Amino acid sequence: MKKRKLALFAGCILILMIAGCGKAGGQEEKVQTVTVGTGTQFPNICFIQNGKLTGYDVELVREIDKRLPGYKFKFKTMDFSNLLTSLSARKIDMVAHEMETNPERKKRFLFNKVAYNYFPLQVTVLESNNTIKGLDDLDGKTVITSATSNAATLLDKINKERGNKFKIVYEGTGANETANQLKTGRADATVSTPFAVKFQNETSSIKEKVVGNVLSDSKVYFMFNKSNQKLSNEVDKALKEITKDGTLKKLSLKWLGADYSKSSF
């Protein structure tokens, strides 16, 4: 009888030890939360649809989340102008907002290596505008864009190369601000992508069109703090799988209307 009790006791101790080891192992495999900064005003990229944050960049991050079980990605929305400040202050761990590289950004932050989109910028005007047909027709005109964006950097570079022949102004924070400025005649043109113009025309009474050649077809990446190399590498690993199995192309076709996972040049 005593032997039986001892055997039962020993069995209970063994079960508790196994359970304890399992718990310890679980604790060692904690899921890391990644706070992703994005916006809500970029049509089909990161925007609110039926009360839900969605779009190409948002759904791509959600796909990456599915493929990286060691991480949990959560979104924090803010104005575009606050994204890099928040990343620098470590209020977010990653930026998903069609970010292109430039020397200043590369000095301060880390970009992952695998591009997830190409961003074709073209001169954009009201659909009724038949006088501006490309870059050469911007002389003496006013061109509106978003401050701190790569579109602003591109316009500034082009304007300097052409002898500052057009005026650059920056949009405010009102809804559909750029389109309204075009409609009222305060601005003559902007630069945009075909997919953004497509969305504009589907959702607004102010109709636009892209004209002329593609000015820039930059690769687009996610951004991280320089100390987050491991996270960047893991995101690249997931992106390679997403590209290889055709998921990236499907997301581009769904949200952007064409396959922008490859260059238009």
C-alpha cells in the first residue's frame, strides 16, 4: 500500500515538473509586439473604409503578421508628418506608408532590403485641363504637394534643374485638400500615382487625370530604427515568400488596380 502511495506521489511530482518545464518554455517564446505607424488619408494604401483601417500597405502587414508567429503587429495611425518623429522617438517600431529612400532618411533610419511596391509619380491635373500635358507645361504654374513627402523632394529637384520655373505650394490638412485646390484654381497641378487618381475619380466629384511620362518609379520599403535589424530581416523573409507565391501581386491588383510589385519602366 505504501509503495503504491509512493508511486502515485512520484507520478504527481513528475507531472508537475513536466508542466513547470512546459510553462518555462512558453515563457521563453514570448511573442514580440511590433507597433506599426501608418496613416488614414492615403487612398487604397492606408485609409478608412467602412469604419476599418485597410489598404495595400495595411493588408500586406497583416499578411506578414500571419507568416511571422514570433511577432504580433498592431497599427498606430497618425498624420504622415508625424511618422518619422514617432519612429525616432520609439513610439512606433516600423513605418508602413509607401516610404521611399533618400539620403536623409537613410542616415537616420533603417530600410528593409526587399521592395514591396513601385511608386510611379506623374503630373496630375483636373480631368478638364487640356493645357497641361506634361512636365514642360508646368512653367509659370503652381504645383501643390504634401510637405515632407518624396513627391515634394522630387518636385523641388526637378524645379531646380529647370531653373525654378514653377511654384511649389503645400497642401493643408482639410479633406481632399489637393483636389479642392485644383478645382478652385489655386493650384494648377500636382504629382500623383495612377492608382491614387483612380480612387479619387471613383470616390469624389472632382475628377483628375495623370499626364506625361512617369517622373519617378521609386521602390518602396518599410522603415525601422537602426537597432531593429533582426525585425527588418524577418520582414524581408516573409516578403520573399509573399512575392514568390503571388500574394503580393494579388494585393496590388486588388488595391491598386495593376501589378505595381514590379517597375513600370
